[in-house]
Amino acid sequence: MASIELQSVSKTYNQGQYSVRDVNLSIPDGEFVIFLGPSGCGKSTTLRMIAGLESISEGTLLIDGKNMNNVAPRDRNIAVVFQSYALYPHMTVAENMAFGLKMRGTDKAIIEKKIAESAALLGLDKLLNRKPAMLSGGQRQRVALGRAIVREPQAFLLDEPLSNLDAQLRAEMRRELIKLHQRLGKTMIYVTHDQVEAMTMADRICIMRDGHLIQTGAPLEVYENPANTFVAKFLSSPPINLLACRVIKGENGLWLQLEGGPALRIAETAQADYAHLAGQATVLGIRPEDFHAQQQQPDWQPVTLDVTSVESLGAENIVSGTLDTLPIIVRLDQHTRPRVGDTMTVFMDPTPLHLFDPVSGDVVPRRSRRSPNA
Ligand SMILES: Nc1ncnc2c1ncn2[C@@H]1O[C@H](COP(=O)(O)OP(=O)(O)OP(=O)(O)O)[C@@H](O)[C@H]1O
Ligand SMILES: [Mg+2]
């Protein structure tokens, strides 16, 4: 059992600058949580405070309800796996995995049993006598995980454990880690700046920026309800289009008059939600995948795009262009592959639009809905 709770946790180093500031987070036992954010936002520092490798400057860390602020790392019963997993080069896989248990004086028969179990779990059974130099990156990564698993910790903290691997191996290990979490049922906190890892692996993601926890929620919940432009941009690749505009009253209700671009009608279903914005400046957020080559719904709105670049990824085409004078990115299916210089019509689905405050960047709540928790 390991529920983990951070209460107003902050970290300052010598100069008094905050690396992590006032983080509040409650992780129930068994949850798979991902800390996501750009380089330097405080992900590793937060993880290291939970592990006890870094002192907590302000606030309280509770594990299973007990204050852990001054408990030594070895007494927290938490395993940490880092990006550089530092296996002992002169030891075999089995010896690497056994090392921690041996140091604790665990019985030899028990060590062997645990190694056999976790090697089977991780598909390492045929590699136990190899030295790390004779393993691939992914296999080494699994040994590092195995070394953590044999300790039977109450929680796992993983700091960018897959960032040394190639794309294919990463995808494979992502699936392995999801299965591993399901089988072990242990609390896992996983740090990454890769939004694909966050979207596919986490029960819940925690988005950090400049030491602050900006938004937490299930991946799709956050994707569909970003609290501000930072979260909206961070969670999509290619990034969401952010277009300055004004809400105006026009034919059949409210429209968004884009600055330097056309006017787009707000979806019928959202008209009432945004009635309070009439006349105001706002920022429209619309994702590249919400543009389509064909009109499939009557309310999808045609816009004319002058194509300036095309990236063909096989299954899809990422097309950059201008909408009047506005730069915009759209994502089209593999069958729609324009050429640079083409002028084409694409259809915008107005339903998933997001409106943000032009000054703060915070989402403008829809009147009829609950605002996302910040
Ligand atoms: N020992 C230290 N002394 C002073 N400042 C530090 C120390 N360790 C980290 N920092 C600062 O704290 C901030 C957060 O660092 P942290 O390592 O937690 O970032 P991160 O989100 O893990 O980034 P990355 O994705 O690059 O690993 C950074 O501004 C960093 O420079
Ligand atoms: Mg880090």
C-alpha cells in the first residue's frame, strides 16, 4: 500500500529561487501518475523529494498518511529508476538484480526466487548470465526495472526511464510498463516531457510549468479541457492553432471574427455557453485535427488555405499554410496531399473549439459547464 500526498510542497535551493512551488497532489494507492512538462519545470525535483533524495524546503509529504519529511530514503520503501540506469558492468544481469537484496542480507534462496519471478515478468529469463555490455538498450532498461521490482517496493518512481531508447523500443517499453503496472498494481509516478507517453500510459497526468502544478486529470480529460494555452499547446503535436479574435453578433448568433482572417460561426451547441463574451476579444484554440478535407457535417465551415509547407508522414499529412494572413497548421489524411503553393478548401469542425483569455491565457469557462480544475 502506498498513497502519496504532497501538501503545499516547495523546494528552494541556495539562492532562494523556487524550483518547485506550492505543489498539492493526492495520489491514491495503485495509481499511475505522470508528471509532464518542459525541461526545468521541476519534475525531477518533485520526484526526488518524494524519494527522499532531496530535502523538502516547505510543506509536507505523507505516505500512507505518515509524515515522511525527515524519513531516510531507504526507509520509505520506494524504488527509483532513472534515465541513466547505471548497471554494474562487471556483474551479470542476475547479480545486478540481486545486489540490493544481498546488501540487505536477504536469504539466498529467496533472492533466487525473486529474481526468477521478475526475470519471467520482464522477459529476461534467458539473459540472466549476460553482462550489461552484451545487452540492448531496452534489455538494460528492463534489468534496471527488474532491480527495482525484486525489492518489492510499495511505489515506483521513474524519471524519464525510456528517453535513451529508439522510437520503436520506446513504444514497446511503453506497452510493457502499462502491463507491468496492471500486474503489480503498485503506485507509479513517472516523469516525462513526452506527451505521447503521458497520453498513453497515465491514469492521471500532472502538468507542470516553472515549478507549479498547472493542471491534473485523466489524459483525455485534460486534452479536451485544457486549463490554459500552455496546457493546450503542450498536449498536442503539431501544436494547437491559437488565433486572436473577437466575439461578434452576426447572422444566426455569435461569430468569431479572426484578426487578419475570416469570421467563423460558433457551433450551435456552444452559442449559449459563450453569449457572455459578445463584443469581447478572445483567443481561439483549434487543433490541427479539427480541420478536414471533406465536409462531413453541415456546420463544418469552409476556409481557404494557401499551402506553404507539407510534411507527409505516410498515414497523414501535416499541412502548414495561411488563412488570409494567419499562419495555421492542419492535419489531413493520407489521401489529401496538397502541394506547396496550392490553394485549398478545408473544413473546420467548430464543436471542439477552445476560447482563452487574451491576457492571462486561461480558458474562458463555458457558462453551462463546470470549469476544469486548475
Ligand atoms: N542542485 C540544484 N541547485 C540549484 N538549482 C537546481 C538544482 N537542481 C535543479 N535545480 C533547478 O531546479 C529547476 C527544476 O529542475 P528539475 O531537474 O526538477 O527539472 P525537470 O523538470 O526535471 O527538467 P528536465 O526535463 O530537463 O529533466 C531547474 O530550474 C533547475 O535548474
Ligand atoms: Mg528531470
